Amino acid sequence: MKLYQHVYSTLAITASALSCSLAGAQEVPQPVAPVATPTPMRWVVNMPNAQAADMVQKAQTALGVPVNMVRQLLQPDSYLIEMQSLPVLGNLQNPQAIAAALKAMPGVRFASPDIPLKSTAVPAPSDANYASNQASYMHAGAYASLRMQDVWEQTRGSAGVVIAVLDSGVLFEHRELKGRLLPGYDFVTRVTPPTGTVEVGTVFDSGSNDGDGRDPDPSDPGDAPPPGFTCSDGSTDSSWHGTAVASVAAAQSNNGQFLAGMDWNAKVLPVRVSGRCGIATSSDIVDAFYWATGSGNVDPTIGVNPNPANVINLSFATDSALLDGGCPVGDAVAQAITDARGEGVTVVISAGNNSGGAIQYPANCPGTIAAGAAEQDGQLATYTAKGASNNYLTLHAPGNASGFYLGASNTGATTPSSDTAFLFAGTSFSAPMVAGAVSLLKAVRPELTPSDIDGLLRNNALAYPPNADFTVNAGIVTRRDCTGISCGAGLLNPLATLAAVRSLATPLPVGNVPQSAVVGSDGPFSLDASLSSNSAGAAENLTFAWQQVYGNPVVLAGTTGSTLQVQSGMTGNIAEFALTVTDTSTNRSNISVIRLANSSVNERTFTPSGTGGGSTTGSPTPASGGGGGGGALNLLGLLGLAGLLLAHRLQQPHCRL
């Protein structure tokens, strides 16, 4: 079964020259061939008011085989059960019949298979020249340019917004993520056996790959198979996939390192759901959803997430035959998405890498934003899924000229080694680009609901250009125009969407805080918000009020001006500062938050002794229903970033979504 496509191709980046030529003709991604679908032994059964023992007994009677209770999920009324053998009753010889039998049990709302989410290979397209690593962000000449400089001149986000990245975990010490990470949690249940189940040198079984099951450490230990074995997609190296995904959304920016994230201030909540070979299970993903949103059942051994997400990013996809090409009405992941939206959380999921096929599961579930891939000229990348729907929003996010995205990574083949960055191809990286755009909108107008955000993104999407659509037949790509349903709502357009947000009724001012940062000393540090704007987008009629909202107490000066001075107190500290800007002409206020983290601090274990508590998202309540933040781009910093000299070293592709 091909799930969790983690699909990408990589180009290592070192600091030296701007571009390189890559030998070889462009290789067109081919649709993934269908594979036999084994009957799942584990099933999620949602049965309100059920006693576990009674539910197990009813399942045994319905299926005619012994059934064990694995655990109760964080999803209300849902249980994970496991058949001890395959049913031998006459009509229970396939997964669909088993699902029907479970659904027919009295009191059952839905039953869905606990499917493995697994990486799938997509060949890397070769391109003659990469003129710029993030052209779609900063290059105004391309049709699909995001014009992020213009966006960042209005807002670079707020540390009061949390993006949950459900993935392989993260590298906490990577210099593009350090200072932006919350403690998170590892939800991978199964402990990886020493070698896994092996057949002809391929590892089919998976698990945590870190020596234990669930725990409070979502660090990525690497997802490589044991020496001498390969994953079922042919890979033998670790992907560092979660680190790359998180960095696209929210890398430390304007810091002279590898890349700029979409959002320069939002915090990342790493929630680990995949282990060896990039394999996850849908039941672990369901639990991760409820914990990330701070809802559902509470497992006392895990506790309640003190930093609930505002946005969830899930870079997983499948065309599993068990799902009949769609998102089942009674499905545990679909219910988790619905419940997340009920908590005010926007859910962004990668559309899938099936070379022009339909949007894959679970991006095709109601309420998602399905993120596909495009090139910077607006043509769809030839590996992306596509298609419009009334149940979900399909947007395509532009990478570079060949649909590549720049993301943080690591040089370690199996275990972590040195920081680096790669160019990646895959809708795994389209999704965090969209998630980062959503977090910027939440910073400017935090009361926006998921439905509000869907409408704003849909109504302000950039129209697909001529010949943006494509078909692939026998390896030949044929271009054609998008129709009303063949592609999606359009191309991600953060600038137009931001303008629409700022023109909503009762417009708010925006506090342009500078980017969050890692600092190496006790102080002093200057936080300049002088480019904040009033409700009309101008600079006059503003007052400023700063206060510390998290961390050990620090010494501040200039708390009523546009520039805050953090004079001392940052040694061994993580501190957050909320700026309230008030437009005196409208008497409306808004709040944005910036975070400073000392380089010596362990973000997983830091506990403040002063102003803060367990949560790191605390900030004052805005006086006029607003919050969030921004900042104008420091042009010298941008020029320095744009001028980073980067050389590319072609690598063996890992090919995961």
C-alpha cells in the first residue's frame, strides 16, 4: 500500500556560488503503479457510550475471530482494535466486507482501517540551471511570484501563532529552526524491531526507530532502515523530512543562513507521527490531531498540549484501494479534520504526487486545504495531484522553475550530522508554504475562522495561466488549459489575500515586529517595530506598548516606544514580548509577539521561572478583537539574504513526499 508519500528529490546546498548546471534530460514523473492491498489487522471503531470489553466481544462475534483492544484513542468514542487472525467466515474475505461488518454493529458511528502511511518514490526532474533558490518568493518577474518581500513589509507573523507539523520529528539544533520550536510530542506507538520484517532485503515493517514508543521527545533520530536493507521505496538514507517541512513554513529568517521561511515569527509545534522508512499509521495521526489542537480525550501519561495549534500541516498522501479513491464518510482521520476545524484550526495537507491524478487522501477529506505544486511561471508541476472540489480547497503553491522548494536538512545519511539545506520536489513542501501563508493571515487577524481563511484564499487565488494543466501519457507531458474543475481554485496568492484581510470590516493596525531570533549573549538587544502600520496601512496615529509575556524576567527599556530595548536577562532564557499597537484615529488595537531564545537553551526542556507557565503562546487579549503581528522587511537584510551565494551538489534522491 502506497501512503505517506514524503515525495521529494534533493540538491545539497553549500555556501559558495549562486547556481549550477545539472546534466541530463528532464525525467518525467510516472504515475505510481498500483500494488496489492493487504487486509488491515487493526481497525479504528467509533462507538459512543461503549464499554471496551463489550465492544471487543461484539467485534469478535461480528468477525468470527479473536479481537484484542489495543487502546482508546484521543478521538472521543474511538478505539483501536486488532484482529488476531483473518476472518474465515464466508463473506468476510476482503477489507470492505470487514468494514461493513464492523459498521453494522449496533451503536457504531464509523469504522476505518488503521492504514500505514508509507513513502513512495517520484523521480527527480533535472533542470539545466537553477538561477535562484527561492525565486518564487522574491522574484517579481515570474507570473506566479508570491511577492513575499511585499508581504513581509506588512507582516512577518507573530509568535502568538502556532503551526503544528505532524511529520517525522525535527532536528532541534538545526540553526534554521532553533529558537522557533515548542517541546512537542512523539506519537509513534510501535517500537521498531531490530531489523523489521524483511523480504528480499526490503524493510516492510516500521516503528519509532528511536528505541521506544510514545514519549515527550519529537526529535528526529533518522528514518533510515538498518544497514544492508532498503525501504520499500528503495531508499536507504534518512530523509529529515519533518525538518524540511517545518523550515518551509517557519525557518529562522534574515539570519544569514540557508533560507527564509514563509512566516518569520510563528512557533512550530513538532508532532512526530512517522518512524523508520517514513511510515506512520492513521491511528497515530488521529491521536496527534487531537493532542495538537488541545481537544479530545486526555491520556494521563501524555497530558494536555499547553500550546494548541492554530494551523496543522500534514504532508501525507495516498491512493489506497481501501479508500475507493476518496475520503470515506465514516473515517477516523476525516473526523479528526472536522473536529480540528471545530477548534478553529486550519488544516493544510499535501495534495499528493500522482502525476496529474486526483487529489489524494486525506487531502480530499472535507474541510482541508489541499496543497499542490506549481512552477514559478504558474504551470503545474508534472508530479502534482490536481482537481477542484466543493468539499475542500485546492491551491497550488509555486516552487522554482522546476517546482523545487528550498528546505533545511542534514548531511547525515542515517543519524544527524551537520546542518545543510536542499532543494526538494514534492507537494510535501507545497503544504507548509500554504500553512506559512495561513499563519501570516492569523497573525494579522487572529479571529479568522477556518471558513474565513478558506474563502479569502479561494477568492484571492491567482488564476492559472494558459497551458497550466497537463496530462502524462507514456511518459509524454501534454499541456492544456485548466478548466473549472481540472486544476483547483488557483495559485497561492499571499499578497492579494493579505490585502483582502486588511480591508475587512473594522480594519486593524498591524505591529511590525522584527523576526524572532536566537541570541548568544545576555543583552542588550533592540526590537524595532517602527514600520508598524495603522488601520489604513499608513504610519501615523500609532501608539506602542510592549510587555514580556513569557520567560524568565528580563530588564526592559522603551516599553512605550516603537523600539524595545532588551537590556539584559537573556542568558539561559527564552523570552517573548508582546507589542500592542493602537490606532488612535480608530481606537483599535492589535497585538503581535516576538520571541528571543538564547543559544544555550534546550527548547524541549526549558521551563521559565518567572513570567511564564507551561504555555509559550500567552499574550495580552487585544482590545479590539485583533492580534498578531508582522513587521516590514529590513531591506538590507533582504538583500543580504537574496545575495547568499549557494552552490548545488546533485544528490541521490530520497524521493518521498
